[in-house]
Amino acid sequence: MSTKYFPKDFLWGAATASYQIEGSPLADGAGSSIWHRFSHTPGNILNGDTGDVAADHYRRYKEDIALMKEMGLKGYRFSIAWPRIYPYGKGKINVKGMDFYDRLVDELLEAGITPFITLYHWDLPATLQDLGGWANRDIACWFADYADYMFQRLGDRVENWSTLNEPWVVAFVGHLFGEHAPGMKDIYSAFLVTHNQLRAHSKAVRAFREANIANGKIGITLSNTSHDPATDSMEDKIAAKVAHEWNNYPLFLHPIYYGDYPDTVKEFLKEYLPKNYYKDMEEIKEEIDFVGINYYSGDLVKFDPDSPLGGKSVKRGLPKTEMGWEIYPEGFYKILKGLQDEYNPKEVYVTENGAAFDDKVENGEVHDHKRIDYLKKHFEMAHKAIEDGVKLKGYFVWSLLDNFEWAFGYSKRFGIVYVDYNTQKRIIKDSGKWYSQIIKNNSLDF
Ligand SMILES: CO[C@H](O)c1c[n+]2c([nH]1)[C@H](O)[C@@H](O)[C@H](O)[C@H]2CO
């Protein structure tokens, strides 16, 4: 057993998202979002759950920040609900909605916790969806205007900003698979949404530079699944590369760093890319300060001539979480190392990593040993990545609180803090207590 230390000032934190924890979606003048609309449409969410109450964070944020302080968190990643600021997506500002985030940031700073803001974590103002949403080219201006307003209002106290959370999920789960808001099933829309999110991201980055925030850093948060070839065959290797470049960070970082989509995307999926997309690539190519990596699991990819991508996902037969995702810590290392090797970002943050397990309260405690084991194995891989040159500066566990898990409603628990949805009582799980020690020691024994 040896003790491995993380870098000094490593930012250990926890992550959440507005629609998943806040509740009170229409309070104090807030506008409706596509997720309020989607969750209130029968059949979309397991058990008919909605974000109407969630973890009631909109009202209990001081209690939750006290819990963060008790656990010794150094940072807190949270998202702004765009419809609380601009009820109609643009134009009129909702002062009371802005006041909530003002108070939230002040409370975090008072508690000595570094705020890490995500501008968009999927709750698009519903009125913008009525104008086409992310499929409307004008959204680049709407988003940049919203972002600029937030920079002006919170930039004096918040240094760390991420524009978009998981634009791949927004584009493909929301516009091709139809399982997330707005529930569309059109591959051309999915690629148009991919492209417009990139345009919106880079326009917001330019607004950020104009805002001249002292010590400010801006980046983007990307979803990733480690895709390995099922065999050493050339067919499987190609299929895994295509899956990686479409499903993971390259789809967005290739345009941002190199001003073009990845070669395999252009080779296999060019027909779906927006007409004349290349005219926008110079505008999309815009330097960022960090890349946010979300990682949960990995799979094997096998050549499949019937699949549009030429491959299909295959399981390894590893233990799974409650989401059915195989536990593959080695994939965490591969994603982090591959990112650094392929794009050499100035800084990297793990903006989400965690697991859902069947957590139960026993005598007022939650003994979530499987989550501790999951986190420990992923921390070991993160430490190895740092040793091998990855410029990893921080880690945010998903999630601080049990919360609304999108189409699964409240059936899946990811928190290091248990939420009793009947009483809104919070219980720090064993994983939360264990994590506190990791943060306090800034080290891991393995
Ligand atoms: C493959 O998992 C995705 O990267 C992913 C997993 N997760 C996410 N993205 C989202 O960013 C969160 O809002 C989810 O609550 C969280 C847990 O499902």
C-alpha cells in the first residue's frame, strides 16, 4: 500500500445541474424550459417524474452549501437555468432569477468554495425551441447574449466557466434518439444542432474574452465513453475509431482546435453535415482555456456493416452500475491520456465522473461501498494520468445530491449525499464521508 498525492491546489469538487436539483422551475418569474415541457408530456419520463420539486435546491441552497462545506469540498460545479435569467430566452431579464444565482455564488464564496459555472446544461428556454431551438442558426447570438450577460453579472466573482454541457447528448439523444428534450428523431437536425452548438460556444468564448474577467478561464464540457476495438481486426479498429471521433471529445475539439470535423466524421457522416458547414469553421476555431471531461464507462466496438457508423457496441461482461454501464476505470485513463495526446489542452478538468447504485438508508446511514470502490478505482486512473502528463487540475464527482436523472426520473441515485424525496432530508453517504478524507489529505492510498 502506498500513498499517492495529487497536485497542490487540485480542485476537488462535486457537480450538479439546474433542472436536476433546483425544483421550482417557474418560480419568481422564470420561464418554461424544454425539460419542463418534456417532463410534463406523458410517457417521456419513468414514473411520470418531473423536475417540479427535484431536490428543492432553489429553496435549500444554503443548507446544501453547508453540506459542501462540512464535506470540505473545494469546488462546486453547477449550471445556470437560462429561463430563470431570460424567461423568453432573450430580451426581458428576470431580476429575481438573477438574484438567486447572485446569492448562490456569494454563499459559495463565503463558504470558501470555488464556483465552476456551466452556462447550459440542457434546460433551453421553451420559447427558443418554438423558434427552432439549437437547429436555428440564430441561437449562436441568443446564447452568446445570454452568456455575455452572465459574464457581466458574475464575472467579478466567478473565474471558471464552461459554455455547454455535453453537446453530443443535446444533439443526438435530444434530436436523433428522441429520449431527451426536445424529443426529436432526425439525424440532419442532430448534426445541425451539433454545428450550431459549436458556433454558439465559440461566439460565447469571444464574448468572454471581451468581458476581460480577471483570471478567467472558459472551456467546454464533453461526454465520453471509452471505445476499444472488440478484436485486433482492422475492421474493428476502424469501427472503434469512428465511434470515438463521433461520440467523444474529437467531434467538438477537432473543430475548436483545428477548424474542421474529424476525418472519420467527414468520411462516414458527411451527408448529414449542414450544407456549407465549412464556411463556419474559421469562426468555430477559437482557443479555449480548458477541456471538461465527463466519463462514466467504456465498451467494445465491433464492425457492423448494417450500422451507419459501421460498428456496434459490445459489452465486456464487467460489473455494471444501476444504469447498466460497465465499470471500466482503465477507460478513464485512456480518455484523459488520449485527450492530452490528441489536442494538448492547456488544462483539463474531470467535470463529471460517478455511478448510480441501489442506495438504501439503514439506521440513518447509507453504506454505499460500491460507489466508494468505483470512485477509488477512477481516482487511481486519474492519478496515473497526471503522472503521465495529463494537465488535470480538478475533479467533480457526479453528483453532490441524488437528483432527477432525466428520462429515468428519480429512479437512479448518483449522489454522495442521499436525498429523501418525501421529506427532502439529506444524508451524507459513506462515499461522501470517504471523499471528504481524500480531499482533506489530497491523496489516495493504493
Ligand atoms: C455516458 O454518460 C454521460 O456522459 C452522462 C452521464 N450524466 C451526464 N452525462 C449528464 O451530464 C448528467 O446531467 C447526468 O445526470 C449524468 C448521469 O447520467
